[in-house]
Amino acid sequence: MISKETLFALSLFPYLGFLWFATRSHQLPRLALLGFYGTLVFVAVTIPAGIYAQVHYGKSLANVDWLHGSAEVFLTLSNILIVLGFRQALKKGVGEEGKRAEGQRSRGES
């Protein structure tokens, strides 16, 4: 059976591929894309925090509250950026739809 550490390491490759395609496509809102990149920051912070928790406390990261909470802040910030980015894009899209509909109504189109 594959270990969780190996699975975690292997899961980075598809995620990096996603980031690469998302960046090149220019289809994602910029703020959301920054949030997806922020998830890598979370991973980069979590790994050394987990090692520190194991070495200094003899416990897993999840059992050292102050350290776990500090690492989770990066995930929370990433999620906030993703949500705000898509929210901004939706508001912009809805605004454009409204303008198009208004223009059609003023010209007598359906």
C-alpha cells in the first residue's frame, strides 16, 4: 500500500499542472489564481511545521494547537482569495449581462 507521505508528494504534480494551465489560459480571475498559488504557500509552511512539531513535541502537527493554527492561517487566506476572486468575476459578469440586456431592451430586441 502507498504511504500517505508518498501520496502527498505525488499529489503535488497534478496540482502544479493545474496551476501551470490555469496561469497560461488567463481564464481564472487573477485574485483566485493568487489564492490557488497561496495553497502552495500553505503546503510549504505545513511541511516544516509538521517536522518541528514531531521533533520538538513528539506529536503530529494536528496535536500542537498553536503551530497547527498558525499553519492553517495560510490555507484560510488562500481560500478567501479564491472566493473573493470568483465573487468579483461573477459580479463583473452579472453586470455585463445586465448592460447587454438593457441595450437589447432599448433597441426593442428580445
